Amino acid sequence: MSLNKKRFEELMEELTVDTDTMNEIAADFRYDLRKGLQNPDLSSLRMLKSYVALPDGSETGTFLAVDFGGTNVRVSKVTLKGNGEFSIDGKVAKPLKVDGIYDFIGPDSTAEQMFDFIAGLVDEVVGEDHETPYLLGHTFSFPSEQTDLNNAKLIIWTKEFATKGVEGHVVNDLLQEALVRQGLTNVHPAAVINDTVAVLLAAAYQQPDTYIGSIYATGQNTCYLEPFADRADPAMILNLESGGFMKLVPSPLDVKLDDASEKPGEQRLEKMTSGRYMGELFNLALGELFGEEEKCNYGFTSVDMSAILEDETPDLAKTAALVESKTGHALTQEECALVQRLAKQFVVRSARLVASTFVGIIWQLAGREPIAKQHIAVDGSVYEKMPYVKENLMRALSELLKEDTDKVDTFLQNGGSCLGAAIAAAMSEKN
Ligand code: BGC
């Protein structure tokens, strides 16, 4: 069987984001930001308040940090030493789902089961010490409505999570109850933040001139420090939930993916950019190229896409073997090269869309003033590990920022979710 070359060319075209389109997206994103500041109902961005601004670097002490937002949940003990210094004094990480063994994120699981599992990990990290008092910072990476730094109600699950009894609930109440069931009455949840906020806090603890934090991983989202320059309100980080940005034209493949997802109609940008969905889009595309649309899922993930993109064997033997193992089709070298180009096209599209949203924020922050020199802190496996992402982000930023390009760079804020949670717990003491 050979690949449908005509459909391949169409797909390449459908997945192209040119400079004009990026400019439009950046302008629309900025418009939604402005509208959202007046009234989030007028915007496709949720603009969620975090009730925290940037740390000043003087935060110190030992805190527990829960990082809950992807397939792995991580709990750590973090000591903040001030001046950007910190140490991780203990860490446990476990997946929330192991095929055939347990699943705390599927529709048959409950909030109690999920939070009991997390409380068990906290117990491991404190070595079953039920005496020493700890403040706990919780990085909870889903759209949540906050009333203060410690009170966040999950609005809606994303990233295909479906556990019952969490949407509409205050997540730190669920965590606290589970900690009590575990006998951990000495552990007190004190702050709950989005992972983008955690990344920005962690970055700002160590590096000045950072006002934008982003996650580019299973999910995709960005936050920024809103100065509220023309209001009496103090500066505050706003979690944009930019993965929900809607002013994008989805390709037929995006529509197909959305129709089959847990939450159709939600998270348009995220479904076009994040690691959770890139692999699925790639599956759908290959299904079309093989004329096997009904199969829909060969099981390719974004990690497989990385492996294909990293294949430097002269005859693309690794790609051929991977594609054959998943689809049962033996490809020629020429066809493997097309598969590689297709994978790259998804990655480049993703990076160009994300860059456009960064520029929308940069323009909004600058207003009528010149763009400030700044760093954008990014964490996540797609940014860190996926070939072509960083250079395409930078290329896209320079196409949009032109002579201001040198003022802006992106950098990897590794492990930001954990450090940020500890910083937020420390900042709760000052509030
Ligand atoms: C969530 C965001 C989160 C992002 C990255 C999205 O699905 O809605 O809250 O920041 O994933 O983890």
C-alpha cells in the first residue's frame, strides 16, 4: 500500500500558518486580552485571577509541593533559601494511570480515589511523619476559579481527564480531606496555583524581567503579570487559559479530533498545539493517508513523533520500523520522508500558533510604549524535547516582532511547577 500523495499535499497546505495569519492571531489574542480585562464573558480567554504577584526573592522555609496536572503526579519537599536558591529534599512521582492496573483519571474514577492516591504520595515524602507542621503549595493545572490564593474551584477538566466529583469543587478541600483520611493533619494546603503561574513564580524567583510564564507539554497555556496600571488594583498574575483561545480556523483534521474528544468545542488552541493532541492529530492524518480513516488510532504519541523527527538513519529505517509496527504498512524511503515532513508540519504549526499568542501578550503589555526587554519562561516536554519547537518559536517571534526581536527570548524553566508551588506556599504566609 502506498501513501496518498495528493492528500499529503493538501494536509501540508491545511497545516501551514503563514506570517500574515500569525499577525492576525496575535492581534486577535491581544483583542481578547483587552476585552477579557473588562469582562471575561466578552473574551475566549478565561483570564483567571491567581491572587498572587511575583516573589521578591526573600521567600524562605521548607514546604511541600504537589504538582498535579498531567499523567504523572509529583510530590516534593522543597527548601527555599532566598536569593533564588533552593533545594529539593525529597521527591515522589507516580502516574495517575497504569494500563490494566489502576486509573484515577478515567470516567469511572472518583475524586476520593484520586486525592487519596495523592495524599499517599505526600505521606511517602514526609516519611510518614504525622507531627511536623508543613504548609503545602499545590500546582493544579486545570482551569480553576479562585476567590483567594488557597481557594480554587475546578471549572472544567481538560487534557481528557474525566474523574467524577472534581468539577465544581474546591480542589484544596478535596486534598485536605484526603490528607486527614491519611492521618496527615499536620499538612496544611496553603496555596493553589496553575502550572503556568508556578513557572512564572519560579522564574521570577531566580531571574528578573520575566512577566510571562507558559506550559508547553501535555497541555498548553500561558499566564502573565497584569500590572493593572490604570486601576487601583495591585499587580496580579492572570492565568489566561490560552489553550481555550477560539479565534483560530481549525483544519478538517482539527474538527475530526475535536468531535471525538472528551470535551468537544473546548480548548481549540490546545488541541492544535499540545503534546496530548499532536500525536492524535498525527494518527488521524496517517489514517487519511493510508485510506484507513475508520482505524483512527494507530497509537502514535508526540514521543513517537519526536523519534521520527530525530531519525537520522540514511534510509530512515527507524521511521519505517516505527510506522510498520504501529500501522502494519511497510513504507518506502521516499514515503518515510513524507511521514517525517508531516510530523514536522504539525510541530511547526504548533510553535507558530503558540508564538503568536506570546506576541499578543507582549503587545498588550507594551501598550503604546516600546516593547520592554524580557524573558518568557516556558516549561514542558514539548518545549524541552520536541525537535524543531524552540527554533520555530524564535523564528515566528522574529517574524512578528521584527526590529524588537532582540528584546525577547524564551528559556526553559525546568521543574517550575514544583518550585513555584513552594514559593506560593511561602507567599501565602505574607498575605
Ligand atoms: C489546562 C491549563 C494548564 C495547561 C498546561 C491545560 O489543559 O487547562 O490549566 O495550564 O493544560 O498544563
